[in-house]
Amino acid sequence: SDGVCIGMRHVSVSTCGLVDKIEQLIPMKPQFTLSVSLHAPNDRIRSEMMPVNRRWNVEQLLDVCRRYANATGRRVSYEYSMVSGVNDSEQCARELASRLRGTLCHVNLIPINEVEGSGCKSSSQQSIQRFMQILEQSGITVTRRRTLGSDISASCGQLKRQSGADAQ
């Protein structure tokens, strides 16, 4: 065959949290990694960061992800962009840990790249480290993503149009 042979366990499907679509996957028991952009431990913060949360709230999303993990035996990967003063407090870490404790999951902390004019600042190294410790102490597997693409404003959700004096 001329196709590329890639095992499903090496494939990751990323979603902003479309609960109905994840629900449709469950009976198929796919063996790819489900990667969910979570970015917040509760509805108040997530609705500000991700309008999709107004359609499917955190509890609905985590419920379908738990059912997905139980049906497939595959852990769900939760993407969590660390924004200073927004979602990086110890309280946020404890709340996230309590929601995820005992589930088949992995949390990927993403230090955001600061984009001029966005008003968002990246969490400090100390905040990220403390957040990781709190999750780890609850038995949750957590990693910290390397920052990539910051030199061209092209990291995780941060592509921006450059114009005028900004254009290169």
C-alpha cells in the first residue's frame, strides 16, 4: 500500500469541548488521544476565555470526558493555557485537582506567549510550578509545554495579523 501507517494511539484529536461530538465518539471506542482545550476549572473563568462554555459547561464537558476515558481506556489530555491573574491561582489548581481526581487524564500546562495589545500576561515560573505541584499531589499527571513560536506570535491560539509598522 502507498499509505502512511500511523497507529491510532499516535493520533491526537483536539476539541474546544463539543460535548455532542465527543458523545458520538464513545460507542466507537477510538484509540486516539482526545485532547480537550479546558483552560479553566470552572464556568465563570472558562466562559470568559471560551464562549463554547456557554453551550456546554465544565461539568458537562468533564462528564463526557470521563465516560470517553472509561469506554476507551485512554486518558484524556486537558490543555490548560496559563494566564497570569486569570486561571493560575492555587485556588484554581485545587479546584481543577478536585474535579479531575480519580479520572484517567493528563493535564498539559501551556505558558502563553505574551502578545502585544492582548492584555494577557503569562504566568510566572513560580505560579506554574506551584500549580503543577498541587495537581501532582492529587495524583494527576501534569506536564508543562515548551513555549514555541513566540518569536512570530504563532503559539497556541496566538496567531495574529500583523499590519502597518508591525509587518515584516
